[in-house]
Amino acid sequence: MAKAAKREHVWLECKDCGERNYRTEVNVMGGVPKIELKKFCRKERKHTVHKIRRK
């Protein structure tokens, strides 16, 4: 039987306004990756860079 992957729920936070808009899972086996994605921010009403934040 295979082991369950070590995954953790994290939030993607807008770098401009600081609002946490998206929730996703990341693999934390080798440490938390530093991810920056361009996603849509509802508060800014445009695509901005979002960074991982833990709750």
C-alpha cells in the first residue's frame, strides 16, 4: 500500500492589496516551494502577482 503524500493547504495572497484570494494544496515533502503566479484579484480588478501564504 502506498503512503499518502505530505500535502498542505496554503493560500495565494495578492502582493498589491494583501487579500488572500485562492486556496490550493502544495507538496511539502522537500520544504514549501516559493511560488509566484499571476492570478486575477477581485479587489484590484486585474491580474496581479500572488504569493504563497500559510494560514
